[in-house]
Amino acid sequence: MPTPIKMPALSPTMEEGTLARWLVKEGDQVSAGDIMAEIETDKATMEFEAVDEGTIARIEVAEGTEGVKVGTVIALLAGEGEDTEVSAPAQAPAGDTKGTALTGVEKPTEAGENPAPARSAPQPAAAKSTGDRVIASPLAKRIAADKGIDLTSVKGSGPNGRIVKADVEDHRAPAQAGASSVGVQPIEAPASAGAPPAKAAVDFGIPHTSEKLSSMRKTIARRLTESKQQVPHIYLTVDIRLDALLKLRGELNKALEPRNVKLSVNDMLIKALALALIEVPECNVSFAGDQLIKYSRADISVAVSIPNGLITPIVADASAKSISAISKEMADLAARAKDGKLQPHEYQGGTASLSNMGMYGIKQFEAVINPPQGMIMAIGAGEKRPYVVDDALAIATVMSATGSFDHRAIDGADGAELMKAFKELVEAPLALVA
């Protein structure tokens, strides 16, 4: 019997992905290590390698299919001597409850989903002849899973009673009317009860185009909505004089020129935030229900704008690294982020974030916390402003920095201490290189 190839978990938090492109076709021979497909996660497009050799007997999920759950059978691999002609979808291994919504298994067993009992709806003859398994196209199965439809109650109009897309879309089973009473829920249920599903835009006759959201954009929308709904934000802003830091940056860049290293203001701010978190450990934390996670090092997630959205590569243990090392690491991370080549461990995690919009001339903004992190620092543009220096009014280069703090984990006084420490480090920057 051909071996099922399942949608892999390409990161510890991945639950579903988009099968962006198949690099093999049915009948192709593959060996262990061969690239079989490109899979788009919420943050990057990654290659999927074969782990065994054999012949691609059948592709179960077409390229371009979105929302493919981890564990879903996406193809069948026939070994040496096995028949590559497969007449029905492969049965998932016993005890495997992941990915059954698209593999022809009769009952969906995703956590939190109870299938509605079949009523008097007719059963396709093919289902009985194959051990009470439903025969349906992969697209029909995906649509049924999205709508919470029990395929055993759908009559197929395709060859040999096969359920196709039109059968599912036209299906109006009585069980659906009472779905709320029997516990049937869409797989893509809102993360919280208070988050209503997004409504389609009303067409007022204004000329427009419509663009389908990428997996990354969907994830950004979901996570930021959850953050604003579930995390009580508190915002603290300080004005910081940049003149000393800019002077030091110029001196360091001149000294580092033979090494082809050019420090940015952002590199120095990453270092300052990391040191401030070590100095004020009460802010280097995460809220975890009935626990408070306290971190012993500062891993700084840095917001980087890319064509499809936003990603936050991580500078691990930034307080222990030199500014030049941070600069080199950020240049590499940012370049690979824009190419979609970051590995999961390079953008997942972090103890706090930094978002700098100063290059766009933004004076001040309040960033949304990236859970489970407890804070994010929002950096505005440095600009010439009237400023009191040594009890006298002068012109100084000043920027506004706003810290967003999870008030469940971080008290206002502790947040204020962090902002004070950050300000002092930036205004007296020799501590960054000490």
C-alpha cells in the first residue's frame, strides 16, 4: 500500500499552510532529500524534502491550496514493487486524528469539533463499497471542512458517486440548521468569542480591485486582533536626545570603515533595549495564564517590512553582542527575510520587540504587542527640536520612544523604569560599547 505523505509542521507553532507549488508530478521517482514542494507558512515559503524513495502515486492536494492542516495527506508515495494505481484515498493510520478532513475519512476528529449525526440524507453507493469511507475530491473535502459539513450526508454526483465541489456548495443538510446545538463549528473559528467574522466589503460602485490575502497577511490580522482584544496595553512615552549617540555612531563608523561595517542608529537602539531589559528584568517577561515567565537574556525581535507584510527576525542575546556584531546579523537577517529564507527559529520567540518607523518621518506611534512577549518599543524619527540643555533652551536632535507593555505582566512603575534606563543608555551611549 502506498505510503501517505502528510503536510509537515515546518515550525513548532505551524498549524496549517499553503501548498504553494509542487515540484514533482504523479509518476515521478523521488529519493530521500529531493525537494518535492514549496510550502508557504505564515512567515516564509519553505522547501519540503522527501524522506524516503519511491514513486509519486497520487497528489491529493493541488498546488495553490490554502489552509492545509498539518497532518493532512497531501500525496501518496509508492515503494518498490507497490502498485502506483490507487483507486481510493488512503486510510489514515490508526490513531491519527490530524488531517482527516481532506483524506476521505468519514468523521472529522479535529479537537473541539463534533460531527453532526447523519439524518436521512442518502448515502452514495461508493461509500458503502469502500468500508463506509466517503469518496470525494480534495477540493470538496476542503470546502466541507471549512463549512463544517459532514460528507456522509452529501450525495455525490460525480463518477461512481464521487462528491465534487458543486455537491458540497449546494448541500443544505438539516444538521446545519441546528449546528450550534450539537457543537459543530467551522475549523477556522474565530480565536475569541468576541471576534466576529470579517464581513465582505460593500460594493458602492467605486472602481476597485480585489486581492486575496496571503497566509502571512491573514496571520498578521489574526494575531494583532487577538493582541488588542486580549492584552491590556499600557503606553509610556519619553523624549530622548540623540546628539551624543549620533556623534558616537559617526566615530565608530569611521573606525569600522576598513572592516566594511556601517552601524545604523537602529543597531545601537537594539543594543540599548537589550541592556535596559537586563537592567530592569521585571519587563523581560511573558504572561502565561497562571505563570509569569522571566527571561535571563534579552532576545530582541526587530520589525522588518517585506513585500507581503511584516516579519520580526530575532537578535538573540543582544545584550552580550557588540554593536558591530548586531549590525552584521541584522543585515543578514533582513536580507533573508525579504527573500523568504528565514528559518523558523530565526523569527519565532524573542523576549521583546523593537519597531522603528523613524525612517518614514513618523514622529510617534504606539506599537501592538506581539504575544507572548510582554513589551514592544516604538521608535519615532529624530528631529531638531527646542530642548532644555543644562538649564538653557537649545536646539537638539530628539526622538520620541513609546513602550507598549502587557499590563497583566508589567506594572506601570516597572515600565517607567525600563523607559528611564533606555533613555539614559541612548543619551549616554558609551555604556553601549563598554
